[in-house]
Amino acid sequence: MTEVRPDKSGDFESVDFSTHVVLQSNDPTPVYYSMLREASMMSGLIKDILEDQDKDDKDEEKVIPIPNVNARTLKYVIQYMEHYYMSPPPPLEKRLSGKLSDEDYTLISKWDKEFLYTDLVKGGDEKQHGLLIDVIMAANFLNMKELLDLTIAALASIFKGKTVEQMRETFGIHNQVSPEEEAKFREEFKWIEE
């Protein structure tokens, strides 16, 4: 992945469009990333766009605006695609045992763990999960099942073992329910905590 800038005429002279595409972020001043065309095909949305464009003109510059994703988030999505495009990750188990962030947890690769818990969950601090949420939204928009599964598993891992109060604190949610209403809900849905 390389950040690129259009020249004065709006062209990307430095990009070989036979092997690369350019993705445009939705920032007020767009940021453009050049990436391998083959890697970009991990996104169902981008794959569909490229296939439609190829029907029209194979030699056309492939600049694809990504309207729902800012540059900060797009950079991580591209990093994931470029890491896995030649050898996709194995599917995650449906039921997770343990927390993904645990040192001895081997369900995900070392690369995945660093990807998730260095930046997406900043420094492993579960309260700093904003980028993780942004990548979940981007993976969903871009139709990237593997990335969506991984990031949702990380989010579920943050939830795992927490009380309602701890989850409220982690996610900055203020309780808008009276103690009486909460007691009623807990009684009605006590089977959830069993």
C-alpha cells in the first residue's frame, strides 16, 4: 500500500493500473492509496466494481471511491488485504473459548493478534476500541467476511466475562434505566446469565 497523489491534471502517473487500483477515502480532503489489484479483490464490493469496470474499459484508471471509510480506517483494511490475499486466513470457530487477547490463545495468528491489539484496540486497552469499531463497519460495507469475522470476534472477546456495569464502563454507555426497571429486566432475562 502506498499513499499516492494525483498530478495537476488529476491523473495518477505513478500507478501501474494493470496491476494496481487506487482507493479513495471519504475524508473532506480525500486520501488515495494504491494497492495490488489482486489484493483488493478480497473485498466483495471492490471485486464487483472492478469486474463491472473491466467490462467497459480494461485500460481505464481504477480509482474507486470508498464513501463510508476514512483514511485512517482504510489504511488498516488495506493492510489486512495485502497480508492475506495470497493465503486467506482459516475460518474462525463459531464459539470462542477464552479471550483473543490472551497470551496463550492460539485460535488466531500472531499477525492477527498484533493487528487487533496494537492499533485497533489501542495498546490492548479495551476502552480504546474506536478503531476496531470503525474497521468492523468498513469490513461490513466492503463485504470482507474474513476481516468482519476476526474483528467481531475481537469485540465479542472484549464483552466476554464482563458484567453489564463493566460493559457500560468499557463502552461509555450511561444507564438510562431506573434500578426498578433494571431489576425487572434481570429477573425476566436471568436465563441469559446462566
